[in-house]
Amino acid sequence: MVKHVALSALLLSGLVVSAKAQTPLPAAIAAPGETVVLTAHAEGAQVYECKAGTDGKLAWVFREPIATLLVDGKTVGRHYAGPTWEHVDGSAVIAKAAGNAPGASADDIAWLKLEVTSSRGSGVLTGVTTVQRINTKGGKLAGACDSAGTFKSAPYSAEYVFLRKA
């Protein structure tokens, strides 16, 4: 009994600490009045293509994301070009960027607020109106590209928060 009480107290104190440790989202990606439907961890890569810019110089240009969506370490979906998020239950959303904030370091891709432009299927993502990409790690590509049409990927991770209007 004493062990259970001590464990409960320890767990509760951890919840209080983690609640206080959360920082508010930057205003540019906040979604006030919306309710969280799902939060998924993503592990994958940001894919870039070497292309000539308007100045004729070669540079890496973002092409698409490729990531696995995980909840409690289990695969629940995937994220790919569109940008599209597809859940294993068949529901999916496609969105467009509506706001951004810098990542924590120069190597981290931006945090994003994306507005859903279309959806399909019926399941957990049905009714989702906003997707936030937060807590990014990696994903930016550095260095020169030497040959147009070549591809390179930069590993990244992020949390995707799926929301709907309350």
C-alpha cells in the first residue's frame, strides 16, 4: 500500500512538472478554439532536389516529406507529399501552410500551422481542420549541390497535432 501511494505521488508530481514545463505555442501557429484529435510522433526524412534557381545557380529545393506516424511506439500512419497525413484507418487529410515559426536550432525545420484543404475516408482524421508541426529536430539540408536533378534527404522528427474546430 505504501509503495502504491509513493508511486502515485511520484507520478502526479511528474505530471505537474511536465505541465509547467510546456511552453505556449508561438502565435503564428496557434489554433485557439480548436480541440486536439490526435498527436502523433513522426520519424522520417525531408527530401530535397538539386535545381537551378532564377539566378541559374544550383541549390537544394524542398521536394517532399516521407515519414512514419507513431503513437506510443506503434505505427498509426504515414506522412508524404501533398502534404498528406494518412491514418491506418483509411482517413487522410491534405493541408497547406498557414503559419510558421523557427525550429529550436538552425538545423531544425520550422514549426508549422497547416490548414486542411481536403480530406478522405472515415476515421480518426475525419473533421480535422488544422495540423500543427511542432518540436522539430533536424530536416534542414546544408551544403552545395553539384548536379541538377539529384536528390538528398535530411532525417527529421516532429510531433504532428491534428485539431478540429470545437
